[in-house]
Amino acid sequence: MKRSDLFRENADNCLQFAERADGEPAFRRYRRMAQGWKALALQQDWLDGEIAPLGEYRTALRE
């Protein structure tokens, strides 16, 4: 399994925690953590030469 896949799995776990969060602060915290893991996954893909440096990275962050 690639490192970027592990990072995406962590992002998915954070989103699951966000869905089960008891309050708004915890929900937002888990969502921010998920965004961070997604950004790390994209950066790892770039480091591995799987995506182009800017165009695809910016597009993927919007998703």
C-alpha cells in the first residue's frame, strides 16, 4: 500500500469521527484533520511523481 493511500485512509477515518462528533467544535476539528491528511496524500503523490505539481494539486484540494 502506498503512503498516500494510508494518508487517505486516515482522512476517511477523520470524516467518520466527524460524523459521530458530539458538538460543532469536535466536528470542525475532525474535518480540518481530514483536510490535512488529504493534503498530505496529494503531496505524497506529487513526491512520488504521480501528479503534476500545481494544476492537479489545486483541483484536487477543491474536491
